[in-house]
Amino acid sequence: MPQSTGPDTSNSTSGDASSNDTHFGYKTVASEDKAGLVAGVFHSVAAKYDVMNDLMSMGVHRLWKRFTIELSGVRKGNAVLDIAGGTGDLAAKFSKLVGPEGRVVLADINESMLRVGRDKLTDLGIVNNIEYTQANAESLPFPDNSFDCITIAFGLRNVTDKDKAIRSMLRVLKPGGRLLVLEFSKPRNELLNQAYDTYSFKLLPLMGKLITNDAESYRYLAESIRMHPDQETLKDMMVDAGFACCEYHNMTGGIVAVHKGIKP
């Protein structure tokens, strides 16, 4: 029998132990406390974030992001918002696609991650068509109908109120604009799922300890993945928020999925 690594989360959304509670990994915490707890995790891992991404995924995260960019349909002159943009992998690619007449906003709620991203892209010479904004996905500080495309890669699972964030993204998209959510999801094969659990809860915290001297942050990251809505649940959340033509594409056996929705 497969070993259980946590609570049943097959239909998890915002985690409502009570109306004022949510999940921080497998812990139940007050909703108002989650953002600060998540901030602590990313302050801790920001400096080694890119290194750990390459190690954790064996470089495959670059292929996941490339496919997301291909689905975006972004072209010259577009305005793009990359939420939870972190160290700027997607923003760097979008900057080249939109050209000098376009606009890319790299947004992140975490100051440390935003600083690392800004320094990285500046070192790459990406300065003319990119902006940086510290922002909460639940209440984006932009006017209605501002962007042709919004992406959020490996960030939605850390948001306290995911439904509110998805509605906020819908508001700032232009009609016809696309939302792309790239996130860890639920493997489709049970053997793969068991192997993934072993990797996530045994090897991942060990790697975090060795590389960043922080096993607990990577244990939280593994737990947060398990608490995130599965593919169909997230698709339904996007439909409920008002997105049209919602679909998702599984990658690496469903370990990761990219969801797409269009603003009517």
C-alpha cells in the first residue's frame, strides 16, 4: 500500500479549517499570518533559489517554463505581468519577445526575491522595457485591462486566497488576454506518485540543508505542493472566476501542469 505523507488534498483549494484559517504546508494557521510565514521561507532561500531550482528539477524547470512561454502567444508590443516572478526567468524571455515597444512587469510579494530578480536581469542588460513591483497577487496594484498576458510560475500555491488572486488577475487582463499558471500538480501514475513522495519528503529537505542550510523551508515547499489544488480543481477555480477556454497541460507525468485561461 502507498505510504501516506499528509492529509488528503485531492480537492484542496484555500484550506478552510475555519473561515479565518488556511494552510501553511500541513500546518493550520490564521489566514492573516500566512503571508509573513511564506515571506520567511523565501527570504531564507532567495540567494540560492536558482541553484536549488536546477538541482531539484535536474534542469527540467527550464523546459516547463519554455513551454509556458510558447503557450503565452506573447508578441512585440505586448504588456506582460509575471506574478511571483522571483529571479526573473520568465520575465527575461518576455522582455525579448515584447521588444522595446512592449512592457514587462516582474511582480513579487517578497522583497528579497524581487531584489535577486532585479539584480540578475540588470546584469543581463535587461533594463529598457522591464519594471519591478512588490505586489500581493490577491490585490494587484494595476488598473483594469492593463495586460495582454499574465503568468504565475510556482507561486500560486503560496497565495493565501487563491480564488481572490485569480479574480484579481482576471481584472487586470485585457479582454482576450491570457492567464498561464505553471505549478506543481498531481502525478497521474501511482508508482510515479510514490517515487515523487519519497523524493519530496526525504531528498528535498536534505538538499535544502546541504545547499542553503535550511531543511525546513524545503520541507514546507514539499508540503505546499501537496496542499495545492489538483489539475481539475484549479481549472474549475479559473472557470468560476470568469475565465473562458480553460485547459491544462500535464508535464513530466503530471508532476507539473500549466493551466491556461482567456479573459472573455
